[in-house]
Amino acid sequence: MKRDYTDLVRRVDFTKSSGGTVPAVIQDASTNVMLMLGYMNKDALLETIDSGLVTFFSRSKGRLWVKGETSKNYLHVVEIKLDCDFDTLLIKAKPDGVVCHTGAETCFNEENSGTDFLRTLEKIIEGRKKHPLSGSYTSTLFKEGINRMAQKVGEEAIEMVIESKDNNNKLFLNEAADLMFHYLVLLQAKNKTLDDVIEVLEKRHKLK
């Protein structure tokens, strides 16, 4: 069910800019990472709300453009907010893949670490699933099917166990990283996410 943004559209002040646009900051709805900045006029905002895909107004080309119309890495709208001066939009969205035209996850080149990086990696894997790339190992795994992906998780788990019995920390961590990667791929193949797993763990913790 779509949210009603009628009042928000009415309150946006498009007159502060000579071009009738307002800046729109795009934020990842899952990680809260700032992804990019674009500009919207009223038509772009209405199209964004109607289609559910972030749509900007190109000031150089003088037309609306859907983010991802070329790369297919669309930004799916989750929530739209308006700032206190009524002249800047914050749009929380779910990206299909990388956002920046340089191939980076964000146009701000933020360095993600810890769980933030895991969620970024999860987004990349999801993008390879939805929009396969030629030569991509991840896309190849999805093409080979669930049996192959499950097999890889098993193989990597065994290799990590073997390395855990020795004292080579570098090899052990490499195998742990391989297992984590293939585990994330398998989750995507089953249409599940890290958040789904975390929810199970949280419920178990509450029962202890």
C-alpha cells in the first residue's frame, strides 16, 4: 500500500530555486548510508511517488530521468521526508545495485566497515542476482543454481574447519571470508537477508 504524500508535495517550496528544483538526498533504507544527491522539480517528485522509483530532473538535459534507467540499478522508494525549511527532500530507498556511475556503492565514497560493509556486500550480491553481469563470479553462481551454491557453502565450511586446526591465521581468515561470501549468496538465492537471520538470533537471545 502506497503512502499518501499529498500534503508533503503541497508543502515543498520549489520557488527558492530559479529552476524550480529542490535537492533530494538519497539514503539507503537498510544501512542509512548516504548514497547520492540529485534534484527534483514537482513533476519528478510526483513521478517518484507514483512509480516508486527515484526520478530526478536533469538540469543539464532539461528532462526527467529515472535513476538506473541505463544501469538497471534502480532506487526503490521506502520513505520520503521534507526538511524544516520545506526546500530539501530526504528519500530512503532500497538500491538494486551500485549507485555511483564510477561503480562505487555511494557517490560520497564512504568507507563502510563492520556490519555496514556486510550490508553493502549483500546489496552488491542482490544486484548481481537481479541484473547478471557477464564475467561476474557471483552472477555465474546464481546461473548455476541452488545446488551449486549450497555445495560451495559446504566446501568453504570444510576448508575453514581444516584451516582452524592449524596456526596460519591468514589462511583461516581467508577461508572464513570465503564462507561468509558464499553464505550471503545462498541467503539471496533463498530470498532471505541478514536481517532475517538477525531476527531469529534476537528471538533466541530473548528466550535465554
